[in-house]
Amino acid sequence: MDLNQLEDMPTLETIFAQRGPLDFVREGNASEEPHAILSEIRAPASPSSSSIHSAQVKRDPEEKSDAYTRTEETNYLEQLIKHAGLTALESGVSIGIDLLDQLKLQLSACQSTGVDAWLSSIKKLKEGAEPTRTVVGVVGNTGAGKSSVINALLDEERLLPTNCLRACTASPTEISYNYSEDPAERYQAEVIFITLAEWLRELEILFHDLLDSNGETLRDSRDPDSEAGIAYAKLKAVYSHKTREMIAKGTPQDFANEPSIQAILGSVKLLSESSPEKLYQKLQVYVDSKEKTPGSNFRKRTGPIEYWPLIKVVRIYTKASALSTGAVVVDLPGVQDSNTARAAVAENYMKLCTGLWIVAPITRAVDDKTAKSLLGDSFKRQLKYDGTYSAVSFICSKTDDISITEAVDSLDLEEEISESWNKAEILQDSKQSSELALAELREQKEACRDKMDDIEAKSDEWDALKTQVEHSKIVYSPLDNPQKRKRRVEPFTSRKHGSIYHSDMDDDDWDAYEDEEDVLSDGNSQLDSTRQPLTKEAIEAALASFKVQQKEIRQERQAIDVQMRAVHKEIQEAESERSKILAEVKARCIRGRNDYSRGAIKQDFASGIKELDQENAAEEDEETFNPEEDLRDYDEVARTLPVFCVSSRAYQKLSGRLQKDDFRSDGFMSPEDTEIPQLQQHTQRLTEAGRKRHCRSFLNELVQLINSMKLWTTNDETQCTLTDGEKRREEMHLRKLLNDLEKGLKASGREAVTMLRRSLDKNIFRVLDSSIPLAVDAATSTAISWGGDKSSGGLAWSTYKAIVRRDGIYGGAKGLRDFNQELFEPISRNLATGWERTFQRRVPAYLDEFGTVTQAKLKEFHEAVQAGVRQRGKNVSGLATLSSQALVHMRTLERLTSALRTTITGLQREVNRKFTPVICTAMKHVYNICAGERGSGSYNRMKAAMRDHVDTARYTMFHEAAQTVKARLEDLCQTITQQMEDEMDRIFDMIFREYMQVVVGTTIDHQDRRFPMELSMRSNVDELLQRSDSLFAPALGELGTEK
């Protein structure tokens, strides 16, 4: 630019009048660490540049040299931004928010347009401090235990809703942290229903699946596993009062227009409860199904409508510690949902996912090669397109489901645990021996009880004789009849033990026994005449003898009790020790299987990526392909893959839950053995990188705001020290430097976009063009294969019909089929590597180079200005603030590269999904033709129509898909260019304003004098700004040093 042109540029005062405080809050993430060149910029070395001035009210010009109160310069906030510790950064954000509140309070003391603009900037910056979200998608087949794993992750016994209908795919369920402090809202949920248009589309498909060409319900609608059975179940769930005849006579429009249904569609149901049990019960009303497996009993609901077919997504909010740092866990459907609204929601979550968890039972995870197959090649390739391989984590569930014998054999642990097995067998033998000894002691104790009962009977008899003697009656010694006594004792109940001792005598024995009693009774009168009557002394002596015998028996029984307790203790100790040994053996087997599974999954995962890389490399350039050359470090891929082997039930049991479940958690010595705590920590760690970026972004913008406000508070006449001629020369020189900076920044942006376009052309556009003929050649044979013989992968008529009714996409019992994707497969397979190379390798490199170059240009500009000002000795004090602001601008430029990378990632994930919709549109006509076929020979007509259509459309639809994607990628380049230019313009405008103010100075119209109230407010704000940096010292420690 010619320097003479500077005369035509607007004056500084005009610029200031046109520009207010800039918007300091923008979307995007700050970079983790500033570039190395940031550390090279420092404040000027002169004494005046090592301190920060405080603006005061206007003073006498003669006192200008002492016009500002100097405070010692600190750099706690700068240290904090560079600090690696997340805790310190988040503490700094909290301090920053308090500082913004204090600034807002000071600014509110005076009303003006400038103050309102600052208040608006403070408000936006505070809003930018809200926690970020890290979305984690959880996928897995039915029965994988996803809900159990998530409930354990949340430390809840049962919170996630379930839908038990076998033919229905659950809605996506999002679980995030609940920030409400109201105890009554500790657990919250949102149930979001599909719209009228979405339900009408679903009804059209259901009616097609259920009715035949005559409008009657198909016979196989009674089979719950058939497409017609699934359709009937969904219709009956929502329209329980409709009979088959009523359904056959109705239309999708009539069903959708029912008032009770329209009242639900498009609405959101909000639920709040204080306990998880209550929220779960409320959610079950919406997501539970009456339709269970045949023969099962379940609680009938009185409501006429089941809501689950109408739900689009469920959001749950809970105070789970694992989610407290911003993680959002989304339970995604296991297979493709026939409901397009729910399928679209699930697809959107997949695009947003920062992490992706794949859940599979440990008994199948390795055998099924889950890690290698990764739920299918198309799913694996989509991860490559999205660049989310590094975001994958594997969760092997149900580790408590183990056979010790099989584990010992398969893991070759026989020798390792043989000693433990031997100890367990010895303890078992010892236990059995002790049990035999205990049985003998019980018999001895029983004998003592018999003797005691015998003596008690005698004692009672002699007590009766004593009573008779005391009443002056003549009594004789009872006759001893052991047989009688023995027989009489057995059938009586023991007074102390309440047990009945039964005799082995049959009826004949009892008859003989009674006859014997009669004989003895008759003989007593004859014996009495020959015996001596008993005296009272003799009776008392006999009773005393009985007491002695009772004491001896009690002592004997007590000794037996002592022995029994000792033996019982030995049994318990042996059983306890044996159980402990067996639990350790089980724990060893569980750990062994976990370690084996973990290693196998890591290797399978890396092998799957390697096979895909080699397949793509071979197809991309077969002549130069070298299978012995690794395209990436696959050992590192395996090593860094997170794999967790968890037992949700064991963790819940060890945590005091599942009290009603008969489940033993032996084999898990602590909750850590279940690996649920490790998964919870992993969930929190997933958020750390984003939280660091977010904190640094906020703090960087806070520094920018502080510096800008410092310049604003000192913007009075006291800084204008230049003559008009000096000011004009300074302005011309500075404008030239600014012009060079602006050109350099824009040139760097254009170069980055140019490199991006070159990479798109080389790695994507050319590959697309060369792959289209492959897709054209394969299309017809692919379409024919759909209707081929079942033995060669052909489809049954009902499945074929279900697919075409759903625009080529259907997930049935045998998995997902996508005709559109299968037609696109030859292109997708070839394009994956180039797409990944562009967006995962080339683009980050271009953006890093852009950041480095722009920061270097800004550094060069600042140093040139600084050298000139110091050489002329004019307003050197203001350079301290500019030096600090320069660091902020450099970090903003680096944050711009991160923001651009985030934008590109989001856009490219959208674009790489645009191929198949174009193909679907091209196939829509034949899908409608096939779906409308009825009657005899309809399947053959469907297959013929499909073959003929594909044979014709293949020459155009792949070109149309390619052109659509190319156009979207060009739009991506335009978006990036615009975002880059807008942000660089914003940064440049701020630089222009700040450097002009400090270097050239501002002349204030004497007729526009500020009122004392505003000057006082500015002084108070400036005082707060000067001591603001010291507020951040506690975040770094007492002495302001890094921990």
C-alpha cells in the first residue's frame, strides 16, 4: 500500500466512534498448549514496561510523570492457562466467574453505551463457562447387558427403562448429569415423542407389512417373529381397542388422526422424582410393553395406549458421579430401527460421539471375534470415515458367568491351582470327618437325654411316694421294670426339648405290652405283702441319689456340648477356608479369562484395522501395494484400545444392592475386581481433554477482556503525549505494519484452504471418479443377488418386501440389510483410505502449519511495533498491556485451528453420509413398484423390476452421488474459508484498535468531557483490573507456583 493512501483512511477517532467493545465469546475449543513462539514474547525490558498502570481521574499535566500508580506485575493467570492440571484450570474458571461478577457490579454504577457493551461481553463470557458435553454412545446386540452395565455405571440398581417386546428396538436413551439442587428433582426425565408426519410414515409401512393384496391381515401376523406379526404388535400396542377387522378396514391417515394419538405426537413429557424407583415406575408407563413372551405373567396396565412405539428418544438426568464431569451416555439401539425417526436420532448421536463403547458378553466377545468384525464391515468402515477408531472402547460384560472346570482347562491353569485344589479337598475331607464326629457326639448327647428323662421319671415317682408318706400313707418301693420304662419313654415328648421319640413297635407289640401291664398290676398287690414299707428318710435318700445322678449327667452333657462346639467350629473353619480357597480359584479363573479376552480383543481389533487398510491399499494401487509394509503402528493401536471386563451383578451385590436376587459375588474380592469402578473413572477421563480446552478457552478470553478493559479505563487525555506531526508519522508507520499483518494473515488462510482443496482432489475426487466404474459394473449382479437362492445369500420374499417398503433399509432378526449401501460398497471400500488420509492426517497438518505461520507473523508485527516505540520512547508503558494481549491473540489463533478442526470433523461426518441418500432417491421409484406388487408371481415381478431399474440407473446414480458429495465438500471449503476470515478479521480489528490507541494515542473532544461519576467508575474498574491477576494465585498454590 502506498503511504500516501493513508491520508484517505479513516481517522482513529472515527474508528473508535464506530467500534465498541468486541464480542469476546465465540464457539470453538482452545488448544491444549500455545505454540512455542508464544513464550518468546515478553513485555519491554524498561522499568516502565515492567509494571501495569492504573487509570486515575484527570490530573494536572505537570504531574504526568507520576500520574499512574504502579503495581508489581504478576503472571498468575498466564501460568494458569499453561498449567497442565485440570483441577487448577477449573479452579481458575471459578475465580474468573467471580471476577466477572465483580466487574459487572462496578460497571453497573454508571450507565452509558460503552458500559452496556462491556456488560454484554461479560454476560456472553459467563455463558461460555457452562460445562461442555462429551457424548459416549453404547452399542451392542440384544442380551449383551448394556442396560445392566449402564445402571452399574450410574450406581443405580435399576434406572434405565427397558422395553421387553421381542420384536421392538428400544428408543435411544440419553443419560446425563442432573444439575438441579431441588431434592424433589433429584431424578428427572424427558420422554420425547415422534411427530405426526413421522408416525404417519410408520403407519404406512406397518399397514403394508400387515395386509395382503385384498386388504386382509396376513396369516403369519399371528407369528410374533414375522414382519406381519411385528406390525400387528405395534398397532395393537397403540390401538388396543382395534380388532383385526377394524385394522383391515382402516387407513394410516385415519389411525394417525385419532384425537388421543394426536395429543401425544410431537409432545414432550417431563418427569421429576426424588428416588430412582419412583422415576423408573413412571418411565415404565411409557416404555414398557404388555406384549411379553408367550405364557409369561406380567402386570396389566389399565391405560388403553402403550406409548413405546411413539417414543423418539428418552433423556434421563441423574446425579451419578461418573457423569458429573460432563459425560453423556447414550444407550443406542442394537439394530436398525424400522422407525425412521428413531433411526435418525441414533444416527445423529453416532455423528456426535466422542467415545463409542461396544458391549458384548465375555462368553461371546472373543469367540464371535467381536473386535475384529466390529459389528460388520460397513460399521467398521464408517468408523474409518468418521475418524473415530481411537474413540472405541470394548466392554466385556457378564464376567461372573464362568465355569471353573472349563476355565481351568482352557486357560491351562491346572498346575497353578493344583495346590489350591488339594487344600480344598483336604479341607473337604476334614469337614466330613468332623461331621461324623459331630454325629457321634449328638448320639451321646441323645443317650444322656434318655438317661436324664429316666431319672426324672423316677424322681417324680418318688416325689409322689414322699407326698403320700407325709399324709400318713404306707408306700412301698416301686418295682423296677426297665423294659416297661424304656418302652414308655420312647413315645413321650421330652419336657425340655419338645422332641418326640417314636417306638419301632407295631400294633401286636403294643397289645402284648398292654397285657403285660395288666399282669404286673395284678401282681403288685401280692408283692406288697412281702416288702417293707418305705420311710420318709429312705425316700429322701433316694431323691438325693437321683439329684446326684442328674448332676453327673448334666456335667457329661456339658462336656459333650463343649466338644460339639469345638467340632462345629472346626467344620465352620474348614468350610470357610475351603470357600475362600474356591473363591480365590474362581477369582483367578475370572482374572485369567479377563486377561486373555482383553489381549485377544486388542489384537483382533488391530488385525481388523490392518485387514481393512490392506484391502483398501490393494484396491487403490495394486501394483505398488506391499502387504509386508504396515500402514500404521498396529501394536500401538492394540495397546491403546481400552477394554473393560465387567460384572454388573457382582458390583451391584458388593455395593449392597440386588438384595432380592439370589446371586453370590464370590470370585470378586472387592468392587474393583468387577472393573465397574475403572469404567466409571474411564468415563470421567474421557471428558478431561475437552474440559481442559474449554477452561483454557475461557481463561484466554478472560485475559483478552481484562486487557481490553485496561486500555478502555485508561482511555483519557492523559496519554496523549504526541504532537500532531508525531501522531501522523506514528499512524502512517503503524498502518503500514498493520496492512502487512492483515495481508499475511489472509495469505496464510488462503494457503491452508488451497492445500485442503488439493488433498480433496487427490485423495477423494480422483478416487471417486476411478471407483464409479467399479460400482457400475457390480450394481446389476448385486441387485440380482438379493433375489437369488437362499443358499447363496438370497432373501426370502417377506424380508425383500420389508426392505423395499422401507426405502432399502431394514433391520430384522437376521441383522441389518441396506440395499443402498450395498450398491455403494465398491466406492465406499476404495474411498475409505483416501478419506481418512485427508481428514485425519492432511487437514490437521495444514491447520497446524496455518497456526504456526499466523502466530509467527503476529509475533513479528508486535516486535516491530515494540522496537519502534521503545526507540522513540513514546508511551512505552502501554506496551506491557499490548505484550500480554499479543500472547492472548496468539493463543486465539491456535484456538482457531482447533475450532476449524472441530468444524471440519463435524462437516465431513455429515458429508460422508450423503452418498447413500442420493442412491436411495434414485432407487425410490423401483422401491415403490416392488412394494406395490401383489398376488401370484409378485416376487418374480419384484426381482425383475429391481434388476431392470438398477441396470438402467447405475449409469447415473453413482455420478449423481459423487457430484453431490463433491459439492458438499466444496461447501465445506467455503465454510472453513469464511470461518477463518471472520475470526482473523475479528482478531485484526482488535489488534488495530489496541495498537492505534497505545502507539498513536487518542484525542478526546473537550466538549465530550466525561462526568465525574464515569471517571470514578473507570477508576474503580481499573483498580479491580490491576489486582485481578493476584486473585488467581490460589489456583496455582499458596505461593502461586505450579503443583
